[in-house]
Amino acid sequence: GSEAPSSDSTQSSGSQKYETLLTSINDGVYSITLNRPNKKNAITLQMYEELMSALKEAAEDKSVVIATMTGSGDYYCSGNDLSNFMNIDPNNIEKMAIDAGKLLERFVSSFIDFPKPLIGLVNGPAVGVSVTVLGLFDAVYASDRATFNTPFSNLGQSPEGCSSYVFPKLMGAAKANELLLFNKKISAAEAFHRNLITQVIPDDVFVKETSARVAYMAKLPPQSMSYSKVLIRDAERQTLHNVNKEECRVLVGRWQSQECMNAIMNFFQQKTSKL
Amino acid sequence: GSEAPSSDSTQSSGSQKYETLLTSINDGVYSITLNRPNKKNAITLQMYEELMSALKEAAEDKSVVIATMTGSGDYYCSGNDLSNFMNIDPNNIEKMAIDAGKLLERFVSSFIDFPKPLIGLVNGPAVGVSVTVLGLFDAVYASDRATFNTPFSNLGQSPEGCSSYVFPKLMGAAKANELLLFNKKISAAEAFHRNLITQVIPDDVFVKETSARVAYMAKLPPQSMSYSKVLIRDAERQTLHNVNKEECRVLVGRWQSQECMNAIMNFFQQKTSKL
Amino acid sequence: GSEAPSSDSTQSSGSQKYETLLTSINDGVYSITLNRPNKKNAITLQMYEELMSALKEAAEDKSVVIATMTGSGDYYCSGNDLSNFMNIDPNNIEKMAIDAGKLLERFVSSFIDFPKPLIGLVNGPAVGVSVTVLGLFDAVYASDRATFNTPFSNLGQSPEGCSSYVFPKLMGAAKANELLLFNKKISAAEAFHRNLITQVIPDDVFVKETSARVAYMAKLPPQSMSYSKVLIRDAERQTLHNVNKEECRVLVGRWQSQECMNAIMNFFQQKTSKL
């Protein structure tokens, strides 16, 4: 990313830079679009790395005031691509689990430490880690088509993205555990009442309405917003990093457990049996 | 409790083990029913001890996946049995207050540290400590007949069950203090909006609906749920223990105050005058 | 303030003591009315000092059980009087910013440490610091005419009154940032759903309804309420003081920034151009 201030930031750039993302910079807005629509924007190992690069670029480019994230096609994001669990060498499973844990910890950290306002534009269903990290965004607008689902226990896993700490803060344990422990899928309206999102917007005006809001935000005094965001985050930053580390440590254990392997195998069999 | 894994856990056990509780183990569910219906399930010193024993048994029995708590008869629980305050030797009041504080701290700790999902099934009105510890449960379903009331200041007392910390987190200080300071009784619907409970269920289908949910939960991968619960709790565990200790310290002082004695005496006089 | 217990506390006192406030003590209630109705009760440097004095008096007077704060005229409070930013000697701006930061930190601390129930009676629109410190009150009743607005970034500034920490706790980051970063003005109903206030009351019965509630509260056992309030606050007290200090440090920097000066100059020009 360019570190020089730019008075002319209207040109689009970088859309060819990534294979799994579309990105652009326009009028102070760094837009990220998850771009694997045929796979419901499931996050591959490559997409984790590209998202971290894009966030780094948005943080460092002085022409960027705010960043947005949305999905291409009908889905926002179907979460971790479970094919990441395929082709696992049984002799090497511990190393693969540890490496995956390190990747996830770096990924979530890049959201914890993003220094400018980060706006989620949830255009459709959201699953897993794409839901949990929303708790680290500064505003989230969701289409009324959006749903939110974190099926950790169905897959023999455990919460990530700081959701084990942030979700109970947002909605209380009694409601957070429906998501974190008991696999409940909630609507956009429920996500609003549970303080996960800022507002529900009818799908037919979603792009138009959110574009207007984002344009308004990008014209506010940028230093004031950035200092304010850092101030708000600083009160929680160390706690969030500790939670992230602990969540990844538990997940690395889960991924090596028989219970988790059975649950994921079961998932693939159900998928196949639908064909 | 048996520590051996049991593949056949459908037999019921222990219902004769306690005088103030009914307990059973079926299909991975440890069910606790407060069983003093003629006294609105008020908690005597014996019931405090028996509840701790039952929670310990549920934690240690490897056939148990989740635990539930409900009340026998019309009430869920009318709170601390105020007859616990009767027959107090005026020369011995300090020791009795200290002992009661130690009992309460142990009792609340047994909820903080319970390692498996704990589900509240609030079948009717709930009062005092039976309300405050709900903030330490993992899910709470309430009949639309349920009400929630913590009349601390009416009785010259102060918050317990970690409610001084948990209730403001759930609903903000402006609403929590209606309960903690100003004796407001809230409906099940209000308890839902204030994030104290997971869902309100019509009374005529309460047992049927909650049984189905509990059965679903008990079939989820048990290690995944248990690891997830411990992860969620660990982020707050030490804070909760500190809050519990401090709440009990303040209460021990309150119990020895003239203000509290007058309030409780007043309570018994009102009760008597109704006869 | 008198430190002696008073059995006859019905006399009114102190209404002549302050130039910017009306105060009175009646039946255990210390009432504070912001009294610059022609200036929408904007807070001058003198009013900051007088509010701290009044809170100190209410804390120390043993006849006082609870304190209330409301506004005179149509507004509750329009926030910091921006004329506090006028007549700034350009050679002396750093010292003036540092002094203003110290004043603000003392002011917010007096709310953090107020030892008795403090009730906000928001009779009309509330802006800026008068909104943020509401998060430190114990109950807040608002007229349905009230609105809540903290235009920090519009004025090139950053959050104060512990709102950078308290508002995300009350309503989650996704909704808090609408206020803290993006200048959204919310209605009383929205403030209720976001847990900032206890209840919305129709304007035509606001004084009558809130007087009855306050009178009820003031008759509850005072030590029980005071011990309970201190217990609730102690769990957060040190965190709140740290947040207050950090917020003021950031604001002192903001006040010396070109971005903030431009934003405030712009505000005065818009005001003038409306004449």
C-alpha cells in the first residue's frame, strides 16, 4: 500500500491483486468483496492470507478512511472451507492443527488491531468465523436475507473470533450460548436485537442504502474517527488478544480429537448423500 | 457419582438420595427438581447443601452431558427461606452471619465452576438467589407464568449470586438497578428483553417444549460443548469468584445491621397480619 | 453540606447557592436542576464546578438518600458550552487544553465516585457530555420528547464520560459506534432498547410520574441501597477511572489539532449563517 497521502483517491486499484477477493479504493473507502461465489465465499487458506493482506493495505494507505467487507453472489460467507480439513496426512495431524491454529490467531488479530472504522455489509447468509469476527467490526449492516450461524458443536469444534468473550457481552450468556453451544441459526432481525448488527436493511435497497451510509462515514473527520476507534478498542485490546490465543489453543486440541473428526466426516457424508 | 463412562444411562437414580430435591439421570440429562412445593421451594440450609451435592454428582458422572434445574408445583423458587433467619441467638449473631456468608459463597461457587451446560427451566415465579444465579446458567427457558424478583433493599440486604456484576452486563445499569436496588418484579417477557433468559415458552407446552430442547442438547458432541463452556467461563471465572467473595462480605455486614433486622421483622409481621 | 443526620429534612435549601443550578433537599432527595434554559442548559466552566460542588454536598449530607438531575425549560442539556472554546489565546492553547482535560477528568470522576443512587430525569434533548455521563447514573427516566446525541466526530473530537467503554457494554459496538463515531441522534425509545435508560415516560405526565418513583426510592432502606450501589460500582470503579483518564488524554490532543479547530469554526459559521 502507498503510504503517501493522496488527494486524488478516486481511482480504483488492486482488483487484480488477489485471487479470492475483489478490492477497490474510492473516495476514502477500501472495499473488500469475498469473491468465491460458486463456493458461497468459503474461506480457503489462500483467502485467509489475502484478507490479512487487504486489511494491512487498508490500514497503511493514508487515503483510506474506512474499510468495508461484503460477499459476492447470494452468500456473505459460508465460513471456513471444510476442504481445508481434507487431504490431511494422518501422520502429520498435530503439525497441521498447530499451523491452522497459528493462521487463525493471526487472522483474528488482524481484525482486533485494524485501526480504522471497519464496516460489515452482510448481503446474505453468514456462517462460522465470518459471523464471529463481526463482533470485532465497528458497524454491521445486514440484508433482511442474511442469517447468522456458528455450528461449532455440530462440527465437534469450539468458538473462535473472540466470540466466547464478545457474544456473551453483546447478548448475555443465555442467548449467546444458543449460538456458541447449541447451533442455533438466527435471522437478521434476531441478530439486531442481540446487538450483533447495527441495522437490518431490505434486500432490494441494500446496496444503495449502505453505499450512502458508507459515503457519509468516509467524509467525517478521519483523525477523529481513527483516534476514537483506537480509544474504544484499547479498553479491550489485551483481553481480546488473550481470548483469541486461548480459543485457538482449545481449537488445536479439538481438531485432533476423535469427536471432531467424526463430526466433520459425518458432515461430508451428509453432503454426498444429498447428491 | 460414578466416574465410569456409562453407555446405558437410561436408568433413573438418586431420587431418594435427597430430602429437598428430586433428581434423575436419563439419556445424558441430570435433572434437578426443587421439591418443597408447600413452601414455594424456599431454600433451607439443607437444600443449599443438597443442591451443591447434586451439582457435584452431575459434574463428576461421565454419563451426564447436561444438567437442568426446575421447581415442583406452581413456583420455581421463592429464594432463601427466611426462616433461616429465625431462632438466631442474639449473643451469637456474628458467628451465624459469618457461617451463612461462607455457605452462600460455596453455593454460588458451585454454579460458577459447574463444568457442563446448565439449563434453567423456570416453571413459575422466581425470587432472590434463585434469580441471581440464573446469570450463571448457560441457557434459561421460562414459562410465561414466571416472574423474577430480587427484593434486596426491601429486606435491608444487598445483591448476591454475582448479580452485582452480571446483571449490569446483561441489561445495563439503568435496568439492572431496578432489580438490584429498587425491588422491581419483572415478567418473563421483560426478563427476555433484558437478556436474563433465552426464551419465553407458553405455560401449557412448557414441559413438552423444554424436554425436546434438552433432549436435543444432550445429543450434541459432549466434549465440544464442555470445552466450549469452560472456554467461555474461563474468560470471566476469576472475576466472578472475586465478585462472589465481595458480595458475601458485604452481606455478612448487612445481616448484622439494625436496618436489615428491622426489614426482616417487618416482613414477618406483614405475613402474620395477613392471617 | 451538613454532616449531621437530620430527622426534619423537608426544608428546601441551597437554591441560592449556585448561579447555574437550582438545588433543593426534600424528604431525602437532593434535586439538581441545570438552570440556563436560554442557553439550553449548556455547561459552562462555572457549571462544571457547581455540579461537582452539588454532587459533593449530596454525597456528604446524611439526610440525603438519593440525588436527581434534570434540566430547566425544554432541554435537558445541550452539552459542553462551545463558547468555552472561544477567546482562546493561540499562544496558550496547549495550557488551555491541558486545563480543560483536568477539569473534565475531575467532573467525570465525581459521577464515577458518587456514593448514593443517582437518578437522571431527562426532560428533553440531551447532547454530548450530558449523554455520556448518563452511563454512570443508577437509573434514567426520559420524556418521550428526549433525544440523545454525541456528535464527537462532527466536532473533530472523541468520546468522554467513560462512553468509549460503557456504551459498547450497554448496546454492543455495532450500535454504540453509531453514537460514538457516526453522530447518530437517537430517540428516547431507541435509548431504551439500547439500555441507556430505564424507561420512557410520556411528556405530559413526566414530572408527576418521576416524582412518585423518586419518592418511593427515597423511602427504601438507605444503607442497603448505598452499600449495594458501592458494591456494584466497585466491580468497575478502577476500570472506569482508567478509561476516564485515557479519554481525557486523547481529547487534550484532539483539542490542539487542526481538524478539531476547523470543525468547531465550521460549527460557529453554520450557526451565524442561520441568523
